[in-house]
Amino acid sequence: MLLRPGADDLRLIGYYLGKVLLGLGLVMAGAAVVAAALAEWNTLSAFVIGASLCGIVGGASEAKLATRQQLTWAHGMVTVALAWLVGAIFAAVPFHLSGHYEDWLSAVFEGMSALTTTGLSVVSDLDHTTLSMDFYRHLLHFAGGQGIIIVVLSLFAAGGGRIGTLYVAEARDERILPNFIRTARFIFRVAATFLVVGTAALFVALLVAGFTPGRAVYHAVLLFFAAFDTGGFAPMQASIAYYHSFAVEVVVMVLLLAGSLSFGLHFALWNADWRQVLRHLETRTLALSSGLLFLVVCFGLVRSGAYDELEPLIRKGFFTLLSSVSSAGAQVNAGETYLTDWGVLAPAAIVAAMAIGGMASSTAGGIKALRVGIAAKTLVHDVRKLLNPESAVVVTTYHVGKRQILRDQTARAATSVLLLFVVTYLAGAMIGLAYGSYDITQTLFESVSAASNIGLSIGVTDPGMPRGLMAVYLVQMWLGRLEFVAVFAMLGYLVSLARGRAST
């Protein structure tokens, strides 16, 4: 970390923030094209204003702040942490102008939720928003799910050497190909492939469900964005329950699973390397944890009397569990159902699944299966050391890309982030309790959902929720998406900057 950041450092950070805004402006421009095609003129003006602001600020930074200075890890971390904050603020402009949000904080909350693919929503009267505005909400899911920085790398970067640190700072530490630009573009190829196949499958399922071709196309595209990018937005307030279609639910579950896989595993699947997939620590961790949690969910649902047949256990229980593990937040139940019908055990298992989340370097949120697996390996390693003579050398290995030795540094890093997530979950729950309107079940469920970027709601998050609690969830979404490191680096950078100015 730079001890005395100066004007050149701020210039470099501002230059790359401008690139992020240019990328966000393109997203708004895409939504504006849809609004123009649908003759939604008021919404079109909101997109034009938002895209213009992004273009003006981004263009000014490109013209005034361009520099050949090399990015350091400090620059990358600060840029990424600020990019997600600034991005949410600018993304909120069309939301605020739409009239479907009660105040500016609500619009920023929606922007952060969209970009972090959380999916918690405070929109008023979702079922009557314009089609282009709803398309914009889901397009932000897609941009955020791939990563704002990934968009910048693919569209504006001239080479991978200078900006690879941005990719890592965005909580994507898996470089699949030798060059960061090639890695970013491979991620887009995967997304584009699933876009074509997934949308086509959803289109057919919706036609069978009785949709007209036009509505089927629209809903298929939006459902794909939300499912593959593990975001919780949906075209209708009732989420997936709106469709009353088992075929739609099956396709969505496949896309949820695909979105929760790391892009490294997608690369292995792309090359038909099944051995790599099956041996991977995260694959085994997710399979084991999800299997055990599903058994707990089934036992809890049967015991509570909510469901006692296989079909509803799959359509309600397994779907909700997969939605939690993948951090997608797609719902087939009303939020109140978890409180009134599911008892205690099944919701507890859902909270545990939300906390674990999907795989590292994927669109999913949460602690991540990799850290959970490493923490379990560390525990087993420590027990083995206790059971062996002091002179014995105990070596523990795990498979992530290749056979790796579990080292103290890796174990500490995994457990540190795991503990930070747990502290964040508890802090959000305690703050929610302080308002006196919710019980611990509600506040813990919602806090884990926000910090893990899940989007499942038990009824706390709505347009009329306390604004202080809304701000807390907004910060939790930001922290969870960046997995703390970039945010802490940014805070340290700002402290250093303040001290530097105070000493001059």
C-alpha cells in the first residue's frame, strides 16, 4: 500500500473509474435502444440522461486523466472498491427518474443490488414498470455478474499486463488463460453460449406454459440474465412462482447451477476435462454440503407439515436450496412462507446454504465453497497433527486446478474471510433487531441474504423499510461482492491520503 498517495495516484484511479463509467453508459445505451423500440419515451429520456452523465464524466476522465503510469495492487484495490460504489450511484439515475422508487437511497440500493447480483429489491409496483426499465435491471445483473472490470477489460483495455490487478481485486483470482484479456473474453464466450442455449430453452418452456412468442422471448431473456448471473431479480413480483411451470423451473435450476460454477471449471467442462471437475475441492464441497442440507430441508418440511410428497419437496425445497447455494435468490414461495409454514429447521438450512454460497471466481456470492473446503481441510489437518507424534510431518493436500499443499497462509486467508462474513451476518442481524419491528429469524435471514448477495427475502426488504437498515444492507452487498479485501484496502488508502495532507 502506498504510504503517501499523491496527485498522480489519484489521477490513475480516476482514469480507470472513468472507463468503468463508460462501460456503464453503454449498458444504459442498450436499454435506451429497447425503450425506443417499444416507444417508452419517458423511460427513454431517463436512460439518455443516465448514459449522458456516464459519457460526460467518463469522457472527461479519458481526456484529462489519461496516464501511462503503471497500476499497483494498491491502485487496483482502490479503483475496484470505488468502481462498485460509483457504479451503483450512476446506475441509480434511471431508477430514480422512473418514479418507481421512493427516494434516492432506494434507487442507489436497487443499483447496488443489481450490479452485485444480489436481487433484493425495493421497487414500487414491479408488475407495472416499463419493459425497458425491467430489461435495464436485468442487464445490470449481467454486467455485474461478469464483473464491471471484466466489461472494461474486454471493451476498453489495450493489454492485460497493466490491468490484471483489477481483475484480481474484483474477487476473481482465477486467471484461466495466460492473458487477462483472453480470460475476460473467455468468460464472455461462456456467457454468450449459455445466453443462446438457455434463452432458447426458456422460450420453449414459456411457449408450452401458454405465453405468446413475444412475451416468451422477453421473459426468457430476463430470466436468463437473473439465473445465469445468480441475481434475484425477476420480471414479475411473484418471481419464478409466477410461471406455474415445472419446465421453466428446471431450466432455471440448470442455469443457476451453471452460474454458481467457477469459470475455471467452465473451462474444464469446455475442454471435456471431467477428471478436473470431479476432483476439484469446490465440486466435492458443494456436492457434500448441498446434499446434507437438502436432507435437512426435507426433514424440516415434512416435520413441519408443509409438504409430504416428493414433487413439492423438489419444486419448493430443492429449488429454494439451489437458489440459496447459487446465490441466485429466485423464489417459488412468498417470503412469509418461510416464517409461517416452513417451521424452524428448513429455514435454518436455507440460511446455512446462503452463507456458504457458490464457487470462487463465479457469479455467485457467499463465503464460497473453496473457503469452506479449505477450512474443513485445515480442521482435519490440525486433528491429524494432534494425533501424530510431534516429530511427524503432516502434509494435507487439496485439488484446485492441480494438486496443492495446504499451507498456513492459505488456511489463514480462508478462515479470516470466513470469519469476516460471519461477523457481517451477525452485525446486520443485530442492527435489524435494534429497530424493534423484527425478530432474530427475520433479521438474520435478511442479513445473510444481503451480505452473501443472495436476494431471497423473508419480507424485511421492501419499499417502506427503515432507511438506516436499507443503508446497512447496501453496505453489506458491497462488502460481500468484493469479499472485504478491496474495501479494506480502499479505507487504508484514504487514511494514508488524509494523513499525507495533514502533514503538509
